[in-house]
Amino acid sequence: MHATGGQGGAPASFMSANPVMQIVGFGLLIGTLATARENSPVMWAVYGASSVCWFASHFLIDRRPLWAGIALVSSAAMPAAAAGWAEDSTAVIMVGVMLGWFAAWSRPRAAALWLVLSSCLALTLISSATGGAGLGDLAGYGLVMLLLTLLGLNQRQYRLRADQAEQLLRQTMLMQQEQAQVAVLEERARIAREIHDVLAHSLGALTVQLKAADALLDHGDIEGVRARIRRSNRLTDEGLAEAAAAVAALRDEVLPLPDMLAELIGNFRRDHRTEVRLTTTGTTRPLPSGPVVALVRATREALTNAAKHAPGGAVDVVLNYDDSDHSDSDHSAHAYNYGNGKVRLEVRNDIPRAAAFVDDGPPVSGYGLTGMRERLALAGGTLQAGTDATHRSWRLVVELPG
């Protein structure tokens, strides 16, 4: 006897899940033997041996399922072979009870199951026909055995479906646990990335200012040192603001994108005394925190590169909301619906003729075009950067679903 696989073929579950089959089986067996009209001691020996094998299968089914199967098949085969010499239908009923019990067992494979059932059924009918049973008796015997066998098969299918449902539930729970672990790891990586970016940018810029102040102090330039210290204070404030923004992003608590861009550009104008123009087109709509933070950081990086490589050049920031795939009903249904539209951000700065633009990125790791592309890819966006057709302006274009 071969297992069907997994926990579905566990004998213990078969025994505990079929109390009805146990009661019916015991009742039929005891009732049949108690009312048997048999005078042949040989037939009683067959009935006794069959009953012993049947009871033995119950004790072996947990520890020795193979031997339990052999005992159960033997308990059906013995009265089946002797049915033609019985004085009543006791042997036939016993075969039916044994076959029904065997059919209800979920452990045997289908091929073994049908081989045993058909063999015992055929053996019973052949033996009865040899003993002189008529066609009517043979039809009745076959009907009784088929009925009891079908009851067992019904129990088998119920057990198999229950086992499959249990396995599916167990696999679903395992998958949910794995998904939860993946989500935790992704969230940890996101938090680490946010903290790294904030610290790397703020501390890197602060280090540059302090080193410059130290150099100016060696030359006795007190006013320059003070200017660097003031700049360091502003950088510290900006770092704290960035840290607060990162925490807010993790909590999905961010300001609207145009407001964050306006604040960023205002600070840039004040610190670098550079003309920066912000233009917003399309219908403004709320965006999830991830795309908002990614767009703001891309803008900050572009402004930083403009100040570094093309100081004094005018900068244009254009924010465009694509309205083609958004409707009022969509907004009322879900404020953060991505839809099929896009949000496009373009930062363009003039390149002074005397400046040789080289995109080597800022000195702080985690930023630069590579870092921006990775961050935008996490939000489903793309980034393009390079000079325009005239080679007089540098363009950074970001597109995100929104």
C-alpha cells in the first residue's frame, strides 16, 4: 500500500475522522455474525479468521500501515473465496463491510484501491456462482457490496478533500509568513536607505564647510570663518529638516509636492543667490509619500549639481501633472490612486560658456545620477539626464506614475 503523499494519507486522521464508518462497520459485522444461519465449522473458521484480520488492521494501521492493509485485504478475501459454500449471505455482507472500510482508507493509491475492490467483488461473485447462486442472488450480492463500497469511497473523497484543504491552509499560512518577512526586510532596507541618504548628504556637506572654515582660519580670514559657520548651522538645520521629512515619508505624512519644491527652491535661492523659476502645469493632485520624496530629492540633487558645475546659471524647474488618465471620480474614490497618468519633473540649468560640465557627481556617496535612478526605480519611475541639442543647457527629466 502506498501513501497518497503528505499528511493526507495519515492513518491516524483516517481513523479519527470516520466515526460513522466505525460504528456502521462494527454494527454490521456483529449483527451479521449474530444472525448468521451457518452450520459449517469451516465457514465459522473463515468468519473468525476474517474478523481477527479486520480487528488486527485497526491496531496496525497507525504503526504498520502496510501490514494493516494486508490484514484488511485478507479479511475481505477469505469470505469472498468462501461465499459459494455459505448457507446464507453472511459472507457477502462481511466482504461488503471489509471493502467499504478499505475504500474509506485514504492511504492506498487509486490503482491499488481499484485492484483490490474489483478482485474481491469478482471473487465473491464467481464463488457464489460456483456454489449455485442464481442471477437474482448474484445481482443482490453485487448491489450490496457496491453500496457499501460506494459509502467507503464517499468517506475517502471527503477525507482527501479535507486533507488537501488543510495542506492548502498550511501552505497559505507559510506563504503569508514569508511575505511578512520579506515586507519587514524591505521596510528595514527602506529605512536604512533613507537614514543613509540624510546623514550622507548633511554630514558630507557639513564636513566640507568645517574644513573650509579651518583653512580660512589659518589665513586669518575671520569673516570667512563666520560665513562658513553660519552656512554649517544652516546645513545642520536642513539636515534635521531632512531627517524629519524622511520620518514623515516613512509614516506617509508628507506635504504636497508643489509646497515641498517651493520650500526647497526658496532655500536654494537664499543660499546660492541664484535665479530659480518653478512652474507647475496640469491639475495638482496628491501623491503617495514615496514618489514625493523621490522627486524632491531628485530636484535637490539637480540643484546641487547646478550650483557645483554651473554656478550663477539660471535654473528652471517644471512640474507637470498628466491629466489624460485621471478623472474627478477617480480622485473621490481614492486620493492616492496612481491611475495611468504620470508626473513629469524637468530641471534645466544654463551652462556658462567658461564652465566645462562634467557629471562626476557630488563627493557624498549615495547621491549622483546612479543613486537617483535606483531611488526612482523603487517608485516605478525613470530618469534621463544630459545636455540639450544646443549643448548650452543641462536637463534632468524624471517621470513617475501618478
